Amino acid sequence: MEDFESHRIIRADRLNGLELSEIVRISEKAAYLRKQGKDVVALSTGEPDFPTPDFVIDAAMVAARSGATRYTPTAGTIELRSAVAAEHGRQPGEVVISSGAKQVLSNAIFATVNPGDEVVIPAPFWTSYADMVRIAGGVPVIVKCGVEQGFKLRPEQLQSTLTERSKWLLLNSPSNPTGAIYSAKEFSGLAEVLRGHPAIGVISDEIYAHLSYKQFTSFLAAAPDLADRTLIVSGVSKAWAMTGWRIGWGVGPTNLIKAIIDVQGQSTSGTCSISQAAALAALEGDRTLLTKRCDIYCKRRDHVVAKLNAIPGITCTVPDGAFYVFPTCPFDDGEFCAQLLEDVGVAVVPGRAFGMPGHFRLSFAYSDANLDAGISRMARFFEGYQK
Ligand code: PMP
């Protein structure tokens, strides 16, 4: 009773309907089983297994020693904003630096979505998108884009989904959880629909852009005329293996960037000064290591896809980017994943967490040994599970 009372006092109505993230739930369960002494192979987390490059760590140490220990401007240091602007062919005033791509996304949604506004989200989608919209009082409008359409939104689907309440279309290429990449032609098709709806903006989450195994196209490269209503979201977390440093950025029209800065100014202020110095070094540094790592991910991808497709009952398409595969699961994906973890200690995430049941997500940002062990156990488990 006491718990209920305090729960009622603490949680705001706008949190109703939010559930603990399935990825967090799985990770916690995996950690719990490990603590019990169980041998768990986690293939559930979207985090590079590589370390942050040494030269980035060196730059952070130099920055800390030389006084980069104070508040920075809310929007980020001018050095980092300028480097990001150069990266995207824009001006520093069109850039905001936040604590990860995630904060850029939540700031942007918080800064723009009014109660009842609709945000169109093609499914499968990264788990946080829909809940961010809900917290802001908006309505996530989920559009199913199954494997038969390469997990990508089609122009006619977009056309029939848009209403006068539509505020944003939220795109993610390369995609988490499918690795799908939109081609320039596919983006152009969507842009053509958007031209008929001038009040709708596009948030294009391109955090995995540097982890592409085929030609990557930014949404804006395909539709430069929509720059005044497009926010590009990216950062150093994935490609530079810097998830813990918490640096992401948004690039967009100055009025939108200003609104994001206003939200950030009243919440976290500027992000970590030392991390910003590190991200600057990353952007300005040699990228050979990135290419090398990308090649390693690509080899792992091929290996993982082949091993999964060899399991009768599983079909796995080849992802074009990021470090996930999203195979079909012929069983209830939630039950299957829970049982898989419980019985053979392999953690993967059910497709329902991404708005698409009937699949599961496996991250290949793990060592070959872990991937082999995890998929072999899965194959054995799968055989028994079918009987
Ligand atoms: N967008 C997508 C599609 C992601 O997968 C992630 C991380 N899982 C993020 C954004 C957040 O990135 P960051 O760690 O920079 O906040």
C-alpha cells in the first residue's frame, strides 16, 4: 500500500504506458544469471566491443590537464561545433552538441512536439523513439515495414499515414535493429511525399553512418531542399567506440537548433568538457582504424548470417550497416528469448521490443568466440524447442 501511495505521488501521468526497456530487462536478467554462476553469452547490447582509440584518450587527458574542466557553452564548444559543421557541410550555428545522440533526439522531440502531435515511426525502430514521443505528450504513429520490403518505409505508406497532426517523420539509416540502409532513390521517394506536406519535419538518425557495408546516403544528400526542416542526428558513440563518453550532435536549421539548446540549457547544460575535447580529436584524427574495424564488423556479419541461416527455421537477411542482425523467429519471440536465456544462457532481444514481433535482434559487436558460442548454443536450443 505504501509503495502504491509513493508510486502515485512520484510518477507523472505522462509516464503512464512506459515500460522498462526490454533491452535493459534482458541485460539485467543476464547479469543476474551470471551472478548465480551461470555461463551467459550476451549478444544483446548495441555497443562496440573495441576500445576507444588511444589518440582520443590521449587528447582527453591533455584536455583535462590543461584546464578543460569547466562548463562549456550549452550548445557545445565552438571547436567541436565547427568540426561537426565541417563534417556535415554546414555552419557551427546549425549544430548542437549533447550527451549522446539520444539526448539530441529527446531534446528535439521535447522542444517541438505538442500534446497530440503525431510522430511517424517506421517499424522496426530503435526502442527509445516511441517512448520519447510519449513522454513529450505526442503520439507515436507506428508504420509496419516488414522483411518483405527490406524493413524500409515506402512512399505510399508515408502518404497514407500523414495527417494534419503529423509533426515529424523519424528515420534511421543504417537501422537499429535491422541494419537496413535507405538508398538515395528510396530517400528521394519519401522526400517527394514530404514536399506535398510542408509542415512536417524529418529527424534522420544517422548514428551508424560510418558503419556501412554498402554506399551510405544521408537523407539530406538525397533531399537537400528539405534542409530547413530536417534534423540530422549523429555522434561518436558507435563508429569511434565512445559510448561512455556521451557525445552526440544534431545538425539542422538554426531555429530548431535554438529550441534544442533552450531545452538543454534548462536540463543538462553543456555536455562534458573533456568528452567534447575527445570527440574533437576523434573527428580530426586519422580514420584508418575506423575502416579497419568496419571491415572486421563486415566479416563478422557474413559469418553470423551464414551460421544463423544454417539453423532450420531461421531466416536472416544480410544487414547493410550497423552491427545487428534481425532474423525471423518462428515462435513467440518474447517467450523464445526468455527461454533461450534461461536454458542455454544466450541473451538476444525479442523483436517486439522494436515494434516487430516474430523476429529477434542479435548484436555482432562481440568477439568471434562469443558469437560462435552463442549461435551454436542457439542452434542446439532451437532444435529442441521445435519438438
Ligand atoms: N540512435 C540509435 C539508432 C541507436 O542505436 C543509439 C544507441 N543504441 C542511439 C541513437 C543513441 O546513441 P548515443 O549512445 O550516442 O546516445
